[in-house]
Amino acid sequence: MSWLKSHPQVTSLLLGALCVFGFAPFYVFIIPILSLASLFYLWQLSASAKQAAKIGFAFGLGFFIAGIYWIYISLHDIGGMPFWMAGLATFLLCAFLALFPAIVGYLAKRSGYPLVGATILWVLSEWVRSWIFTGFPWLAVGYSQAPFSPLAGYAPLFGAFGVSLAVTVSASLLVWIAQAKQHRQGIVGLLGIWLIGVVFSLINWTTPAGEPTKVALLQGNIAQDIKWDESIAIQTVNQYLGMAKQAQAELVVLPETALPLAIDLAQKDMAKDQLLAPFKNIAMQDHKAILVGAVSQKADAYFNTMFGISNLDAVQTYHKSHLVPFGEFIPLKSLIGWIYRDWLNMPLSDLSRGGYAQKPMLMAGQKIAVNICYEDVFGEEIIRQLPEATLIVNASNDAWYGRSNAAEQHLQFSQMRALETGRMVLRATNTGATAIISSKGHVLATVPQFTTVILNGSVQGYAGSTPFIRWGNWAIISLLFIALILLWARKKK
């Protein structure tokens, strides 16, 4: 105990790094609760709000350096940025994200009720992180509970941030119990939160719709450093044509930008496009529906697009709407565009956004809510196509991050989307993690990463709405703001 008091920032740094083991690929969901409980305790011990901020910053630094170290891989190993610049850029991003726990610690200590303040403000900080500067909600603590923790049962009602609140409440109650304040009430409260989560997880919020559909997810395993090499582009296209032909399924899904060439949207009949026509022939001959990822072009605008090819005359399209800053578009281009020109080899860094409200694709008897890569980190955006959609498909390319934890973390976020929506989720990726996820968030089938393989399986469409589909994030955020106002009023009184 004395060591904690004398070295709170070092302890907090280690607790932040430890917290990452709650997420995929480890899934030890109890660790983030214990880590946050220890952090909240350190905030209680802190002598001032300023010291609480320093402790929070140290926790955030340890948490994000251990959690998103793979940003360095994308910048240096794949993007070609000098090691010192890639390391500095990664550290600065982690330092910026660490400001959120720092602010939470400061405000919680100033509130006069550090435990209650930390419980509320931590989740609100995650919500702010999900939209500020276009948003980066990666590693919100609620995700650590998907799908195995009883607390994941809150996801269909309040989404990932609702689960985060269950985590912070549990952490606060552990501190309360450890300090022997209202010991019995704290235990009852903690057990109640977890048992209610179990009850919610047993409820079937949605119902099966239609017959199961046979699916094939193609993992092409095209190395990122050669993916956009013009000399092998046709070889890549032919590889995916062969895999699509081989697949024994009603619905075949290719990864994000599987075809490394642009398709002109201005054509009157995209089905006759030189690249899409062979896939159209396979779809017609074998009675398959095929989702193909490629770049599309219209005038001077380029989009990250999924093309829906079936026996219908028209080719359906979905254009990625939520782009990755610095990866798919360049903020403050006039000021920092030189970095991309002189220091980075990063294709697709200046794309255009797709429409805000795009409709599900009708394919293989399913109404498919398509999203691309990073978009499925935003639960409130996925539900735009629901409850109309019966199935969710995510096409990704996490080859940017090498053999790191990034792909497994991304898979866990898709598991949360399944829990929130009561829908099965398909993930077709270039190098992994390709998977079929149940409506309860469990991985039903997957394949080894960095292999060229077809994942075959069967999916069931679902109809109906979970409370989260109806409410989105506003239910939990409104609840948190009400709690914050009550806390402020109590302090004033």
C-alpha cells in the first residue's frame, strides 16, 4: 500500500498496459475491471486533482501504447516512414488519447465524489473519443466484455458504451467493498449488475427470418507491400476469380479493395465493366451472389466500394462513408500533405465519402448491411441500415498492421456489433481475421491468418429490433448526463 502511494504514476502506467489483456486475442474480461478499480483507488488516494490527472495520463499512456502499438507497423513497415518519425507519430497519438483518462481523473477528483465521478466520466470520455476529430473509439472498455462476460448482456440494450458503464460501476463497487464502506450493499450491488447481465444475455431480442444461406468468405492473403503493384494486379484479379468460381455457396464475399484497380461508376452498365464482367458471368452461371471490394471512380472522386453482383441486371454498390483520417483522407491537406508526398507510401489516402444513409443490398435471399473495415467500430452508424437488414457483412484489410493484435481486436469489435443488433456478422478480410459470428457474438468459424483460404459456412438472417437499434447511443448518453447533473447538484447542495 505504501508503494502505491509513493509511486502512483508508475503503478498506473503498468495498470494501463495490463488492461489490454482484457481484449482480444486474450479475452480475460475481468482484467479491465480490476485495472480500472485500481486506477479509481489511486485517484481516491491522490492529494489533488492535478495529481489525479497525472495518474490518469500515465494509465492512458500505458493502455494505448500496449493496445495500439501496431500503428507503428502501418507507418514504418508498410508505409515506409522513417522509424524515428513513425515512432514519434505513434507516441504522440497515444499521448493524445491518454489525455482522456487524465481529464477524467482531474474532473472526478474535483467533483468531490471521485468514485461516482470516475464511473460516469470514464464512459462519457469514451463517447467523446468516438466522435471528436471523426472519432477513434478503439479499445473502449466495454468491448473487453464481448462476448464471454455476463456484462455483455447489456449490449443489446445500451450498446458498447452501456457495457462500459457496467464495467466502471463494477470497478467502483470493488473499491467501495475493499474500503469496507457499506460492505454488504456493495456486494449485493455488484452481484445484481452481473446477474441482470446474465438475464439480458438469455433474451432473444431478434427472431430468425427465412432460410439459412450458404456463404463463402475469401481470404486472398495478398501482401500489403505488393497489393497495389500494377505488375501483379491482373494476377490478383485472376486469383479471386478462381476462388469465387471454386466457392460452393449462395453468397461469396471478397475482402475490402480485393481488386486493386479502379472501376468507373460513370458507365451506363457496370455489369459490363472489364473487371466486374467475369464475376457477373460466374454469378449468372453458378447462381451465386458475389460481394466484391474495389476502388471506384466517378469524375475526380474516388471511393472505397463494395459491389453487389448477382443475377439482377443492376450492380448494387456501397461506398465507404466513415473514412480513416490520415489513412483514407488527409486532414489539413494544405499543411501536412507533404508528409504523404515525401515520407509515406500510402495509397488511397485521399478518398471521397459515401452517402450517410445507404440501403442494404438484396442478395442471396438476404438484406445485407454492408460496411467496410474501420466502419464497424461505430455501432451507432451500423444501425442506420437496421432493422431492415437481416445480415451484417464487414469487408476489411488489416494487412496494414502485420502480425499484431490489431486484427483480433477488430474481430472483437465485430462481435460487439452482433450483440448490439441481434444479427449474424460476416467478416471477409485480406489476411485475417476472417470469421462467421453468431447473433450472440460468438465466433462460429474462422481460418488461420495469413493464409490463402476459403471459409465456408452457413448463416441465418434475423428480423426485429434490439433496444439499441431503436435507441442508439442516446439512451446511455442521456442517462450519463442526467447522472452528471445530479452529481453536480449534490455537490452544490
